[in-house]
Amino acid sequence: MLNIVDVFSGAGGLTEGFRYKDYYNFICHIEMDKDACSSLELRNIYYYLKKENNLSPYFEYIQGKISRDDLYSIIPRNLTKDILNKEISKDTIPSIFEFIDQRLGNNELDGIIGGPPCQAYSTIGRANNKSKKSTDKRIYLYKHYLDFLDKYKPKFFVFENVKGLLSFKDLSGELLLPKIICEFDKCGYEVDYQIVDASNYGVVQKRERLILVGHRKDLVFDNSFFDSLAEYVEAAPTIKELFEDLPSIKSGGSSHKYRCDVSSQFVEKYIRKKDDILTQHAARPHNENDLKIYKLVLRAKKKGKNLRYIDIPEELQTHSNTTSFLDRYKALDYGSVSHTVVAHIAKDGHYYIHPDLRQNRSITVREAARIQGFPDDFYFEHSRTAAFKQIGNAVPPILSKKIAMAVIDFLRGEKGE
């Protein structure tokens, strides 16, 4: 097994893929968001109980039948001790290293996975963020990633971020990505990168992300990581196929029973097991004005048009800003994949209107999780807002599973192995 550390973990989208088979051993997960850490802890518990062939307490907990304390009372005390709820910064790095060293013992660290928060590099709102650039510490969080590489010299690393990093310029007005790669090079790593669209790997979402994969220069391989990843290309199904077994609910409604048995090969393969229980399928309540707008936007979508805010009747317009963010309302299409799910979904659901006119609402946490490629047995801790944020910030587990397998295939290609 390869010993790995998961940095900037979030709720564990990237983690989930690397749990797929017993190729990897997680030394620790490091994440600053408390809610995401709670979800990571719960996922540890899920996998422990699954191995014990005793998932009943887990399902009782996610249905609210037993408390968190009740659940924790039946698991080993150290089961969640690999999750460190701490911000990665210059001040905390020494204590984080101490934590890793204690858990690692005399073993070597084989890999580091993760990606610094991407908001600083995103093209969305870049103009608004320009004034904050000089004080935005997130721009240089990648340097802490280098600190990990410099100390532990793992065989490989996987660094995920937004496509916007390709065009992002630093404080000196120069492209940042070549500088990052140069620093990885100086640290002793050969780096390859590509823009990867998750929908080409079975995720029901057009989600383009920059994937950088590095390996130590003393290791020589026959092929590239991305040659290995290309072997896992898979066509994504449609939203219709993804949602088919979920019950219909209206604005403010909820349901805990599936509409039907698993009816899709894709859902059966990646999303739902026969003994799963439906959770977090509760729709936000929407006001009458928004519901009228949703209907207009969805009807336009069915005609192949994305309705802009200025195209909405004036009596329904509540925002004075009619010059920017004109696509603030957007509907999903049953016959296609979703557009990118981002953390803003935590604030409102206007950008993710359900494709069924009869339901007339934004998507639920469970629907968003499915679009992101999370299985139905993955439960997001705490509030609905926290759950949406965790989903929007995650790497799709279906993609991360393929990245994890591609890393194994790639490492097996080392010359002399």
C-alpha cells in the first residue's frame, strides 16, 4: 500500500476515489473547514462499519434515529484521529509536520494529493478580486504544497485546481502557472499537466479542471500519467438517467423514499446500492417571484435558449444590476450533462433549476451530490448550506477514482520495476 497525505481535503471528493481499492493508506487528511472535517470523519466511520459488515448504525445515524454520540460510542476511538482540522499556513506547518511524523512513524510517505482553494485563480469575479490581489494569501497557498514535497520527498503528487490558473497572473503581472511548475522542478519533481473535463470520465457534469501530476526525477517511467488516465475515459449519461429513480418533490418539499428500484446501469455502478436509504433530498423553499422566473427559464431552456436576466419581465426583476451576471438563473437539461457545480450553490439555487417543470424548484443536496459523482451513501454533515458548499468545492469522486487507478498504472510503469 502507498502511504499518502491528503491536503486541502474538503469533504473528501478526491479522498473518496483513493479509497476505492486497498492501494492507498491515508496517513492523514488536513482541512480547515470544520463541517467538511465532520463529513470526512463520518466517511471513515462508514468504511469501518462496512468492513465490519455492520452498516445499520450508520444508516440509523443519517436518518436521525441515533445521535452522533451514539454512533461514536461504538467505533474505535482512534478511527477519526487521522483528520486534522487546521488551516495550512506558515504558522501551522510545523505542527502539521509533527502530526504527520507521529502518524507516519518510520515509514516513508509515497504521495500527496489535494489542491489549494481555487477561488483566487477563478476567472469568475476576477475583475472584482483584482483589488484584493495584493492581500489575498490564497494565491500563494501552493507554496505550502511545496513545503510538503520538500520535507517528505514522496514518489508522486496530484495537484488539482481550476482552469483559470492557466491564465492567472501574479502581483508582478506574470503568468503564475509556469512559476509554480518551475518551483516544483527545483524541488526535484517532473510535472505534467492537462485540462481534464470530468464529463469525459463518466461524471454527469461539464467540469474542466487543471490536473498537475508530478513524480520524483529519480524515477523514470515508460509513459505519462495522462496516457494512463486516458484508459479510463467513459461517456457520461444524461441528467434524466441520473435522476430517474429519485422521487418528485416541489419547492420546500422532501422525500426519503426512492421512486423506483435502480433503473440505470450508471446509477447502479457509481451511485446507489440496493440497500441504500435516500437522504438529503429536500428542496429549498422558494418565493413566488422566483418560482415564476424558474418556469420562464426552464421553458426557454427546453427551446434551447438560456434566458438572461434582462430578458425576464421587468415586474419580476428584483436586482438593480442589469449589466453583469446576466445568467444568474440557469436550468438543467434532462437530455444532457449539468454545467459546473460550484460552491455558490450554497447561497442560492438559481443557477441549478430542476429540469422537470412540474417540480419547479432548484436541485436538492442529493441531486447536486449525484451530479458531482458522490454515491448516495455519502452523507454531508451539518446544514444544507454546509452540504452544498462541500459538494461545490469537491473533486468528483468518479473522476478521482480514475485518477487514483491511473496513478497505480503509471507507477507500475517505472523502468526497472
